[in-house]
Amino acid sequence: MKTSTVLGIVVVILIVLGGWYWWAHMPASPTTPEQGTTVNTNPNGSDYQPGNLLLGTDATTSLGTYLIASNGMTLYSFTKDGNASSTCYGQCAVTWPPYTVGDASYLSNIQAGVEGDVGSIVRADGSTQVTYNGHPLYFYAQDEASGDTKGQNVNSAWFVVKP
């Protein structure tokens, strides 16, 4: 092979690898919904950053106003949870990921109109789960975009959380 051909192949490989590296290390998009807007992100709330809106609201004509997390996704409560305790672990927590934050100091920056008691519990794995009026908050894994409420009334035990 000619030296120029080998050099050309090496350059192409470096460009492809460089593009892959850039794509793999791009920063995530911001997850701070403004009132009246939502953000389509992964339902896992554990990436909450101080300064983002911890709790906000969205609404539909059929459900009325309900709570959303910092990533714009709908929040649910589980009727089988006790007050200030979670019973959703294992496969349940895969289907219904808990809304977690780094620690209880993040429990601020609440949208106007969300007037319930915002708190937290420590889960069995040591993570800090956000609560509203004493009820642990969860996402639904089948909700794909902000505004989705596919978890409403699942098994007559999961419901959107009203502010």
C-alpha cells in the first residue's frame, strides 16, 4: 500500500473516533422547567441540581393540575406506601423509579401554587426520596415525555399527585 493511502485510512479512523468521543461526552441538556413548559428527559430524578425547580405543575383537561419533577416528568404516589415510608423496591422501583435528590438540603425552589409539605425520606439503599404531604414520589417508566400520565390509576394503586 502507498504511504498516502495508509495515511488517509488513519485520518478517517481518527475522525470517526473523535466524533464518537465528542458525542459520548456531550453535556446533558438542562432540566429546569419554567412555569408552563416541560423538558423531555429520562425519568430518573437523581440528577437533580440545586437551583432547578424541584417541584412544579402541569395540567390536562381530564386530570386537572398535577405535580412534575425538575425534569418535567409526572410524579405519582403509591397507595400502599405508609406515611413517610416507601414499600416500592426491587422490580417495583424499576417500573416506578423514586424521585431522589442528593440530600434533604435540595428541598427548595418550589413553583408557586405547590403549597403542600415537601420533605424527604431515606430509602433502604441510603438515597434521599422526595415526599409531598408525607407521600414518597415516583416516576413511571412508561412515561416517555413530559405531559405523559400513563401511570394514572395503574392497578388502582398509582395516582398523579395533586398540588
